[in-house]
Amino acid sequence: MKQFVIAHGLPGSGKTTLLKKLANEKLKAEEEAEYLDLDKYSNKQDLDSNLRDERLFSRFNKNWFGFDTTKAVVYIDSLSLTNNDLAELIYTVMKQYAFMVNDKIFQFEILDFEGDRELCIKNDMIRSFTNHSRSAKNTIENEKFEDVDGDLIGSMVGEKMATRDFSFNCGFTIKVKKVPVWDSDNASTYERIKALVYAAADNFGVVKDNMLQGESWITGGREWSYTGKEWSVSGETPNDFDSFDDMMGALCPNVSFLNYKKIRSECCIVEEYDDNDYYHSYTKNRWVCNLDKLTGMLESLDITI
């Protein structure tokens, strides 16, 4: 049985935070999981293409050799606000995965967040505090939002399977789990700081798991042509960690220089990794910042955000 978890909720409800947490818990337990971020695509109409691109992009970046798509639980982050939106998403997911697994029984769990628009707006203010252009206030206030009806969604998916030209044979089950909206007002100091840290990091750089990544540079390697000619590559000048400085400037612009140095030395390291391609084999370095450790330090040093 192939398992999928879909979060259904307004922006600011806590969908992304919960799905990433569940996916990371699976990975830490050495179980296979996949997180697909469909929410980042501006073209919501081209769901089939968006899902295919994200599935391939996600797999490529995780670089999971021997990844077993049959065993992996797939966590899908998508702005699907109505029952029809969810039915369309489930139909599209089944269509794409039907030829990738032998056991064509699909189990969908929909995490149905409460539709507390006022609380979602408060949470969204935290997420967009470093970049107001990312505010989803208009969507939260005005978009149609429906409670999940599992039976209705199931009938809609069945109708889509029966009437559309592209046919595939598989079964599916849908279960619904009610989830409360994350309440920033009643969150602990650590949780509130963490939400601010991750919001700023997403705005100023690339975040993978709990790490903010800086721009990479080549430290050495080799390149070759299709004719077999091969040559060595010298190292590049190391990059500064600009994304970290930009994030810190947005989070706590008045932090003292001594605290900044302490935070940077404790939370940031240079990470080495390999970048191999058909025409090259590089060793690269990049700065990374552990955002969870940064959260703890900002709390322990009582730095105002």
C-alpha cells in the first residue's frame, strides 16, 4: 500500500511546519519519506506538470541512491482549499504514481486544519515579517475554504477516473484527521523564535531540512570532454555567508558584535560535499547555519527579535 499525507488548510495554519516535521521524523528513524512542495508554484492550474517537476526535483536534490518509491511515505504541501481541489490533487497523484508501484492500493490521509482565519492571519504576520510582499492576508481573508468531506472527495476522484481519457487501474482509501491551527499567541518562546528564524531564512536563502545554505565554491576537482580529454580544476575564492548576515540583519539588527561573533562561531560551519556530473567531478565547500541551534542561542542570550 502506497501512503500519502496531504495537509489541507489556509496559509498560516501550520501545514508546512507539520509536514516537514513528520517527514524528518521518518528520515531520522531511517524510514523512507518524500516531501513535495506544490505550494511554491505560482501556476496552480498546471497541477500535473507541477507535481512531476517537484517529484523529480525533490528526488534529485536529496540524492537518494537506492530510494524505494514503494516504501516511502509522501508528504504533500499544497494550497488545496476545497474538496474539489483535494479530489483533483488525489487524482493527479494517483495517475503519476500508478506506474511506479506494484501494489496499486493508495492510502491518503488528509490533515484537515481548522479554518480559523483570524489566527492564520496572526501567524502569517510572523511568516512575512521580513518581507511584507509575501503576506497571504488577502488569500486568508477571501478565498473559499471548505471542511474536508472524505466521502465526497472519494466520489469526485472516482468520477474523474471514470470520465477522463487517461485511464489507470488502482484502488484508494481516504481518511481525515482534524488538526488545530498553530497558535502563535500561546506558543513557547522557543517555538515563536523558531518560527521567526525559519521565516527569515526562507526569505534570504536556501533552507534544506534545518540548515540555511550559503553560495558554494569549488575547492578542486577534474573536468573532461566527450572525447576523453581530462584536466584538473583549481580552487575558487571562498564565498562570504551573505545569506546569514542578511537573515541576522532582519531578525535582530541591534545585536552586539560580540554576540554576533558568538552566534556565528557556534551555529555556522563550512560544509564539504561532492558535485559529480557527466563532465566533471568537483569538491565543493559552502557555509551552512544550523537554524535550530540558532533558535536556541537567540533564546538563551535573550536577544530581542
